[in-house]
Amino acid sequence: MKTFLLSAPSYVLPATIEKNCLFLQKYVSGIYLAFFETKACLEYTEKDLPLSLANFPFRYHIHFPLDLKWQKDGCYEAEICFSLWEKVKFLSPWSGVLHPPKEKEKLQKFVDTWVDLGGIAEDLLIENIKGIDLVDLWPVVLGTGVNVCLDIGHMLAYGQESILHLSGFWKRVKLLHFYGKETCERHYDLSFLSDAGWNFFKKILTNISDQTEIVLELFNKKDFLNSLRILRKKQKDLGVKFV
């Protein structure tokens, strides 16, 4: 039986990252540091990211900013993301999730700059998002060694199922984003997931590696706890274990 690691955003409660960790420690194995706003997150101090975060038994990873402009060649965006990575290096993040640019040249420059700064290409996870299903970027993925964060809600909402057939796709999937559905960029809890969605989820679990991390990507306590309850109830039907 496969075992999958559950993770949650650092903003399930409208509170500090530390208070979120205190709340989430009895529910999940990992924390996704929601660094969504470039300026605010670059200005984080030890008050926002206390050294005590390292005392929690979490695997941490970063979600890089959603407001990256991608106006030039991708170098500037890589510098921003690497600065955020360095800011939480004391937490030994295992990966960073990136909403990629449409242009493969910009993604290539981003990865090249990331590596030049001292980063590891394999630590980068590019996510399928609205308007970018990763198909056009796949040559860069294969050529650089970056990996994939598969957002199941985006895949279902925007008809991106074809990405599952990309060459070498499954071995690149290191993280899942999971929730009921996305409408107008809002995430709904798992009670909204269709039967087809559950079938896709079961297929995905069959194909990805044991110990892959799954983020319940919900941003309020009620939706998170309801989704966690539903997911744990589904363990037997899915034939897997969530920890």
C-alpha cells in the first residue's frame, strides 16, 4: 500500500506562520510556505519567520510569488525567488513551486540563473496553471531537470488532462495540489469534487511515487478540516494511506 504525505498552506488560519504551524502540526506532515506577494515576503524578518519554525517536525517547501511580472528574460524573477529560498534556508526547504511564464525562453533563463546563484534545478517545481498546461514548456523541463507540481484542480478546470501523456511526466511529479474545484480562481473543499475528479485522483495516485506530498490547498480552517475528513474517509476506497 502506498503512503502519501499530506501538506497544508501556511495560511489556513488568518494568523502568523508560526500560529498556523501550531494548529497544523496534528494534521499534516508538511507545510507549504505561501510566499504569494513579492514585496511583502522579501521584507519578512525573524518576526515573520522565527527560528522556532525549525522545531516543528515538518517538511517545508515554498510557493513562490504569484505576482512575478515576467516582463524581461526571467533573470530578475529567479533572483527574487532565490532570495526567498535563502531567507528560509534554516528550514531546509525541499522544493519551490513556480507559476511559470508562457515563454520557454524565459523559463530556461530562470533556471539558468537559479543554478548560477547556487540553486539546484531539481528543487524547482513548475505548476500547471490557467493558460499554461506545461506542454510548450516540456522541452525545458526535460533539458534542465526541473520537476512538476501537478495541480489537479487546474487540470480539471481548464481541460489540461493531455499533460498526463507527456514523455516522462509521472517521474517528474513530486507534488500534488488537491481541492474540490476551482471557480473564478477560488478553491472549494473536497465536497465539491466530482466523481470524475475522484477517478482522476485515483489514477494519479496509481502513477506517482510512494511518499509523494499532497497539498490540501485550501485557505480557511473550515474547508481544510472538512477536506481532511473527506480524504481520510476515502483512504480505503483509494487503497492508500495519508499521513
